[in-house]
Amino acid sequence: MAPSASRLLSALLLLAALADVASAAEDLLYVWTGDDDHQQPDFLAVLEFNPTSPNYGKVVAKVDLTGPSAFGNEPHHITFSYDKKTLAGAGIFSFLFPFSARIPAQEQVFFYDTSNPRAPTFNGVTANPLKSGAADELYPLSDGTFLLSSLGTRAGTAEGAITVLSATGTILGEYPLVPPLESFDPHGITVREDLDLFITTDFIEPASALSLTQLLFGGIRYQKTIRKWRLSTKEIIGTWTVDDKAGPLTNYFIPNDPYGRIIASAVNANKIYLLDPNLNGTLGGLKYYTALDLTAAGYPNSNPHYVRLTQDGKTAVLTLNAGNKVLLLDLTNPYNIKIKDVLPLPNGANPHYADIHPDQKRVVVVDYFLDFKTYGIIHRPGDKIIHVYTFDTGKLIPDPNWPNPDFKNLFPAQGVTNPHGTAFYASGY
Ligand SMILES: [Ca+2]
């Protein structure tokens, strides 16, 4: 063999060896889970997510919270830090526990050490924002910090906050310094560091859904505002006012879109919006457009919740929480989103959270939203099943190897448990 061919062969063998390492890389699904009757600790479940493993969908680890704040948090959303060595999870009910006098001020955010991804640990690292309650979504920034959205104050009234947290639970700031006068109840967060922007959606005023205070509101107070922030200064620099009582829940920058446009779901308006942030005046103003009207499309009162985009920005998966469906969407023209496929779930499934795996072929859908029980008037307990669908064929197809773990009975010692937010630990992508 000529020397050049020999070198080529060596290089190919090395590449093959590296490919083997990549295929052996970790592929795990973390599920932030609440104990339904609040009698056992809330916990993090780790499920095998490698589709070639005989243990695909089985429990790899279960890590309970410990300490006085371990109970009744109603685990909501979680995310990894940028380096994936820390997982931060928010408890949307943690702020209620001063009323129940379990402890004077329950911690609201919990940090797991994920240095060993198959055996994460909880070492008691927590955070408790001073100004805000109803802790909701977290977003990791490249400097190692997190942005946390909180829907309301410590009393559950309007004027939530965005809190900046370190990976060790230190509160680095609570924003904005001067809140908007009304309707500031942030839920969804989407960030483009390259544009120095982040966007938040004002969903509902939490107190309007609580038993103690709901009569003052006459029903759930859905908000109608979406905020444009400068990331570096954490200032609100613009506001979209969308349909009255729209209830914007989640929002995502279209990946790499030169116009910086955003897709947002509006629960009560039953619509998907396209938002134009008016970068350099490119499109002529801070405008929004109805990109998909679900009522007009034949899905009235369906409550769109999580909309997740593929990395090419051309496809999205959407959960209909009240409509009990999962939709596959074509975003080729983001001003006129088309429904490509509809996957019906049983009545009462209540799909809420969804996330697309980095492989861009599988989507996780979690059937649970919130069950306020005696605390309030939102009762969407779902069937507590986690689904996996493939969608790369243009259809939503249940993954035949995924065992559809049912959190009603997956952990018998806890009784019923409620899976909410998930996060992928997927190396090699
Ligand atoms: Ca229990």
C-alpha cells in the first residue's frame, strides 16, 4: 500500500473509532417530577433515552429533594446550565407554602449536580427570589448563569420578575428594576445572545387562579403582552400588545432567522403568533401577525401550549392542552403556518410540555399541566404519560420502542406523580 493510502486508511480507522465513541455517548432524559399528594419529596427522574439500548425509557436514577423545602413545590420547568454540569428546576407552588405554614419561606429553585449524568445529586443548593413567586421557566446563558421567569409576586399578584441566578444558587439580580404598570407575568423566555435580546410572554396573573383570591378577579386573568428585553442590561425595550386576554405562554426565536422573528403560542386566543422585533427597522415596526388561528383551522378552545421548532426553523411540534392533540406544523412561510399532521390523544391526556431532541427526529411530549387541587381553579391533571414521537417522515409516529412510562404508577412508593418539564442530556450532537 502506498504511504498516502496507508495514511488515508489510518485516518478512516480513527474516524470510525471516534464514531464509535460518539455512538456510545450518553443519551438521557431528565424529568422534573412532583409528588401528587405532596406527602413525599418532589424529585428528578432520569430515563434512558438511547433508542438502541434495551433499557430505552427505563428509569436510570431517581433523586429526591431533601430538606424542609422538598415537599409540595409543584415542579415545573428545568434546564441544564450551559456546561451541562448543573440542572436547575423551578417549583411553581413553592411560594404558596408560607400560607400553609410548613416553613416560613420555601425555597423556589433547586440545583442538581449533573457532573455524572447517570448519577446526579442534590446537595441542598437552592435559590429563593425575594420579589417574585410562581417560579416558572429557566434559560441557560453562555456565561454560566440562568434567567428565571416568575409569574407573580410572593403573594401571587401581577408584577412577576426575571431573576438572574448563578449555577450555585446566588441571586445576581431581579428585573426589571421598575416593573411595567400592569400585565407583567412572564412565563416563556427565548434568548438570542448574538442579537443582545430576549423575549418573554406574559401569561396569567397567578392570584386569579388561586382559591383564596380568585373571586377578586372573576376568573383567570389572561394577559396580552409580550416583552422585548436588552439582554446585557435586562431592560424592557419594547412591548407587543396582542389580542385581549390572549394568554401568551411560550415563545421561541426562529433559529438563525436574519430578522430575529419569534413564534409564540397564545393559550386563550387559541392562536400562534409571529412576532417581528424590528431589528434595525428592517421590517418596519414592532408588529405581530396571526400565523395560525386554531379556531379557524377547526380546533376551537384547544389551548395551544408548547411549540418547539427544529434547528432549521422549518418545522414545529405543538401541544393542544385542552384539545388533547399534538400537531406537526410547517413553518416554511412563518406568516402562514400549515398543519402537516395531527395526532389525537385520549380525552383528558392534557399534553403540555414538548421538546425536540438534538437528533431532530424525536419529540418528547408530557401529558400533565397543573392540578391546583384545593389551591385553585386550574385542573388539568393529564394522564401523566410521557410519549416519544418521530416526525422526520412528515408524520407524527409513536416510537415503537419507547415504553410510554406512566407516572401514575412508575414509582409505587410515592403513589401518583406528576411529570412536568424535561431536559435532554445528549452528548455527541
Ligand atoms: Ca405521594
